[in-house]
Amino acid sequence: MAETALARPGRTTRRVRVVTSAVIVTAVALAVLVVPPLAQLDQQAVDLANKLDPPSLAHLFGTDDVGRDLLLRCVYGLRVSLLVGLVAALTATVIGTAIGALAGAFGGWADRIVMRVVDALSSIPHLLLGIFIVAMFRPGVWPVIVSVALTHWISTARIVRSEVLSLRSRPFIDAAVSGGASRTRVIVRHLLPGVLPQAGLAAVLMVPHAMWHESALSFLGLGLPSHQASLGNLVQSARGSLLAGDWWPTLFPGLFLIIPTLALAGLAGAWRDRINPRRKSELML
């Protein structure tokens, strides 16, 4: 009874965290889907008469250094960050799942070669490698997506490989091989379905990381063109305003980046606890 009473507040806290994260993610999804068709944004518009207006009823988040509505630009910037995060995470997960599954299934020299390549790439900082990749292209959304995807598949490959190695020792795999199933059939019909939950979790956890990666590249001037709304560009262009005492051009884009990524991480944590009940029980001790 005492253990149940102690565990109940923890369950309530987790439930509140999950519900709050779900509400935030739903609100973000509605904002990026509904607002752009209803309120078109001219990326190169200039209104110096309303330059750096503080938050008001006319402009809830104020205006930026050339008079553009900051709330609308934050929504458009969040849409870009989500696009980069989702597409890059999905691409990296597909690449990592394929490489990890093949390395774990074939084993031997193929596994050793793949893992040495993974170890070599892991020794290079993600951001540094991403800067090298994106610098070879003109600024735009797709070079950033390619950069993030090619630098974030490594962790997924390791997770999937370890899961495949665990599944290979299961009796149903031995039964399939004894029944004459080919290696390709074993991979497609038995191994891949077993690693999909872990791969999906890795993809969800990768979305916030990819959003931060895109914002960092844009902040450094290597992501999207400077006139295009993205959260990294908004923070970068607001540095001078912050030094002059105008706090809103920096605060609101930062909140638009921090709050959705924390909400996505909260949902991913709940999913991780669901598919790993042993880990959840250990945390409750």
C-alpha cells in the first residue's frame, strides 16, 4: 500500500506532462497548418514606420527590425523548423534502420566494416560535419535537410543493430531458418517488424534534435537565406536589437523553438516508457 501511494504522485505527474505535451504539439500542428493559408507573409516586406514596435494589440509579439509582424514570422519559422525536423528525422531513420538491420543480420565482416564506419563518423561532431555538408550547396531548405539527415542516422543504426542481434537469438528466428526461410525473408518478415518500435522512437526523439540543428545552421548563416523566416534566422537577426534593449525579437523565436521541442521530447519519453516497461519499472523504484 505504501509503495502504491508513493508511486501514484509519480504517475499523476507523468500523466500531466504527457497531456500538456500533447496539447502543445496539437496547438503547434494547428498553427503551422492553419495560419499560413489565412495570413500570407511577404518575406521581403519592409515597414520602417513600425520598426521594433513592442508587443501590443496590433502586433501581439511586436515587430522586428524592419517592421514585420513577429508572431507571423515565428509561425512561418516554426513551420520551416518542423518541416526540416520531420523530413530529416524520417530520412535519417530509414537510412539508419536499413544499415543497422543489414549489419546485424549479416554479421561477420560486413558488420565489422559498417560499425567501424559508424565509429569513425561518430568521432566527428554533428554540427561540424553538418556545416561541411551544407556549405557545398546554395542556402535553402533541402540542403539543411540533407545535412541533418546525413549526420543523424548513426545512433539509429546502432540501436537497430543491437536490436537485430538480440532478435537473432530468439527461437522463432531459428524456427524460420530451419523451415527453409531465406535470409532476405527472415530480415523482411521477422527482423524488421521487431525493430520498428525502436526505430520509430528514435525518429521521434530525433525531431527536436533536428530542429535545433537547423536553427544552429541558420543562426550561423549557413541554413536558409537571411530574408526567409526560420527560427534560427529570427534569433540571429535580433542580436543587435537585444543589445539595444529590445527583448521581444529574441524572446519569442526562442520560446517557439524551446517549447515545441520540449513537448515532443515529453511525448517521446512517454512512448519510450510504454515500449520499455522494464525501464519504467526501474525508474519507479
